[in-house]
Amino acid sequence: MKKTPKAKKLKKGDQVKVIAKTDCGGIKKELFPIGTICKVVELCKAETFSDGFYYGVIPLDESDTSYNSPFYYLREELELGELKWIPTK
């Protein structure tokens, strides 16, 4: 059986994309729409989760003031990435 490589641990300031619903008291919920690009603003230690952490994230678009507090996701519910500027011709 092929072993899946472990995902890189995230840090504050990392840019991530929400790729799955998260567990809220045993119920899977879409706190941010899947595909939302966010910034990690908080790391919380928890021994019971996949990599020992869960992550507080907020959308990169800070003009949306309805998200003034982070929502929390597990590592496997987030995809690490980055945005690059592509000029329009």
C-alpha cells in the first residue's frame, strides 16, 4: 500500500484555500464557502486532531466585515498555496 506524504504544518500568515466542510460538534458545516482563499491567523494545539493543531482562518478579502473573527479548520480541510499577480494585457 502506498503511503501518503504528511501535509506541511501551517503557520500564521500562510495563505490557504478551504477545500472541505469542517466538523462542528459532530456535524459537517461549510463555515466559509469551499474555494474561499483565506489567511491563517491563529494556531490552536489539540492532541486529538490529525497533526495536533487546528487553524483559525479569515478570508483574504478583509473588506468583508461580516467575518471579523476566525473560523477553525483542520489541516486536511485546507490547501496551502499562494496568489500571484498576472497583469492583464
